[in-house]
Amino acid sequence: MNAIETKKLTKRYKTKTAVSELDLTVNEGELFALLGVNGAGKTTTVRMLSCLSEPTSGECFVCGKSCIKEPQAVKEIIDISPQDTAVADNLTVFENLRLICGIYGYSKEKTSAKIEEMIKLFNMDKVRNSRSKTLSGGWKRKLSIAMALISEPKVLFLDEPTLGLDVLARRDLWSVVEELKGKITIILTTHHMEEAEHLADRIAIMLEGQIAALGTLSELEELSGKQGLEESFVAIAEKYGKKAAG
Amino acid sequence: MNKINAFAKRNFLEIIRDPLSYIFCLGFPLIMLVVMTLVNESIPPEAGMTNFRIDNLAGGIAFFGLTFVMLFTSLSIAKDRSGAFLVRLYATPMKSGDFIAGYILPMGILAVIQSIITFVVSYIVSLVAGVSMNPLGMLVAVFALLPTMVLMVSFGLLFGTLFNEKAAPGLCSIIISLGSFLGGVWFDAEGTGGVLLDICNVLPFFHGVKAARMACALDFSGDFFIHLAITAGYALVVLILSIVVFKNKMHADLK
């Protein structure tokens, strides 16, 4: 079964089409990157797939469940780390993680075990009792992802997870994401070429709400005739721009 | 229920860890209690003005304090709505009812704690001022203020849902000022009479204050239950309205 499947998925606002007739399939256990400039439709796509926004038309499925007809069932098997850091400021790291366990109805034993597992995975032991508002951007982002992961999602959406982070914090977060590869399906949105290149199994280049190109890094290089993701991206974007204009 | 408990606990912790909640929800009403008692001491007995005597003042200040619970409820919700935290929770299996109950419950608990502290301090002030106050009456007054608590938390839910964190406090300030004034906390509305009393009678604030004062005095004559019923009626209407608005807004946010 595909982890994600969209059919002609479209989101239209009053004057703008954010996502246009998107056809996409993501395999289970894959780390799939949606790469694009700001306003390309990446976040809107993730919002529709995580039941945070209703599509204008088309369909989308997560692990075979319809985001439109069965949003509650979809919400049981997904989680998201939004673009902006989404943590409770006055709660400690431990309490933030416990909050999510409570929402998912974990027993006391499971809550303790899962919190310890996340604290170990994200090396958060030294900040476990620190209030979130006192944490650096990197720690906050780690906590945000840990909060998404603690619910044991089948599909994890990471919306611009390293936005605004310095290079060390970004590398630190990459190593955590790499550890998750293959264990769950991850949909990563980013506009950092290096990030997509480093982490993703497959990359979809989104331009103006549509997928301009999709494939592994080598497939994209072959398609564009360029070396490296950045050069390939530029070549594909230019070609797409000419096609759209012509 | 797990979802509600977890979310309510988070909201409660967020409030009690915010220093502003102590300043506004406790500090300000208690300061007013002491200041108005001092004002009362300066009023000559022949003026016959008993509005600021501690046995009258306690119920009014308890009501006044609850208006700040409204302010904090609205601020909490508006702040959550402006950030990404609520977006994250929208993607969990939580339903609108879980959010509503998760906001209302801790604010209700906070309101009860605040009222109890206000009456305890009032009792201490009454001992100092040499005015007799019945502890049982104050306990009953906490219960008599329950409809007002529901009313204020519901107003908070409504304003926090409809307005952002800049606009909501402004609107709440109007209710705080109007509510305490037209509730007869700061003046003798019945003694004034006329159109002003008519306006007071139409709104729930005066009835909420009256019910608390009568309960404090263990005066359960017919009017007490009328005051209580009018406040409860308003509370129910505003509660239903706030729930409907929150659900609609959440639905619109997910469009």
C-alpha cells in the first residue's frame, strides 16, 4: 500500500491556485522531499495531507484512508511538526511530551517509556526539565519533532524543519531525521537544496503548485543534464518557466 | 476524556506559570479589596453608605476578580490561535469538544480558587475592620458565583475565538469596566435607581453581584433565586454561543 496517494489534488483560494491537480504517490518507509521556493505550494500540500485544510477538488489518501472522508482515521496515523515551532511555551520538555501522550491516551507506563525513548533519541536529557520558552531554536525544533514522533505516526510531516536554524543545529537535526529513515514514512518540505539532497530518497520539485519534476537525485540530474541538486533545480525551474510562458 | 484532561492540564499549567495571572487575577482584586475598605473607613457613618463595607464589598470584589478570568481565558485562546501550537493539535485526533472542555475546565478551577482566596482575604479584613462576616455565607457565595464563573469563562472563550491577542484584551477591558460598574460593585445601583438601575437589571452583572452579596449575608429571600436564575440564564446563552462560535471557527480554520 502507498503511504501517500493524491489524485488531481487542488487547492484554490479566492485569487490564487496554491496547488494544482497534484498526482503523487509516496511509498511506505520512504523519506520524500517536497522541494520548492516560498509559495510553491509545499505547505499547502502538507496541510491537505494532514487534514488541516480541505482540498478544493481531487482526492488524497494516507495509508489508504481518505483525508476528506475519514479525517479522524487519518489523524490517528499521522503527525506533523509545523513550520513554526509548535510547543507549549510554559511547559517543560518533559511536560510537552507528556501532553501528547495524554492526547493519544497512553497508559502511565507507556507514557514514561515513550518519553524516555524520545529524550534519548533526541539527546534532550539536559533540557528535559527546562521550560520550552527558554530553549534555543534548535532545541525547540527537536522538541517539536519529538512531539510529533511520540504519537508513533505511520506518516510524519516535517514542514521546513530546519528553517531559521544555524548550520550546527541543522546538521544535528539531520542526524536525527536520518535515524528515522526507513522506520516510518517522512514527508519533508524544504527550500534548502542541501537538505533534500542529503536526506531524501526521492525529491519532488514543486513550482507554482505543480510538480515540475520528480525522482531520485540522479534521476533529476539526468533529467536536467546538470550536476547537483541546486543546478538541476535551476535548470528544471527555467525549463518549467519557459514552458508555462510558452 | 484523556484528551480533555491532558489539554486542560496544559492550559492550567500555562496560566499558573504566567506571572501576569497572579497580578491580574489575584493581586489587583485583593488590592481593590484593601483600598476600598480604607475608603470605607474614611466615609462618615452619617452618610449611610455601606457599599464599601467589607460584608458588601466581598461579593462585589469576588465578581470583579472573575472578570479578569475572562481576560485570561480570551488571552490564552487568542494566543494559541495565533501560533502553530493549535495547528499541531488540530492534526491530532482531538475534536472541537475536547478543545472547548480543555479550555473551560482549568479556567473554571482557576475561578473557584480565586473566589475562595478573595473570600478568605475578605474574612481577614473583616476581622481587622471589626465587621461581622459569616464564613458559611462566604462558602455559599462561592457557589452562588458559579453562574458568573461560567458567564465570564464563556465570554473569554467567545472573545478569544473571535479576536486576536491584541483586540481581545481591549474588548475584555470594556466588559471589566462595564461589568463592575453596572454590576453595582463600585456604587449603590439600587439607591441610585432610575434608568441606570433599569440598565443594570437588564444585564447579568448586577444579578451576579447581588446573588453573591445575598449569599454572603445568608439572605435567601425570593430575589436571591431570581438573581441566580437570571445570571445562570445569561451564562447558558453565552456558553452555547461561545461553543457554536468556536466550533464554526475551528471548522473554518480547517477549510
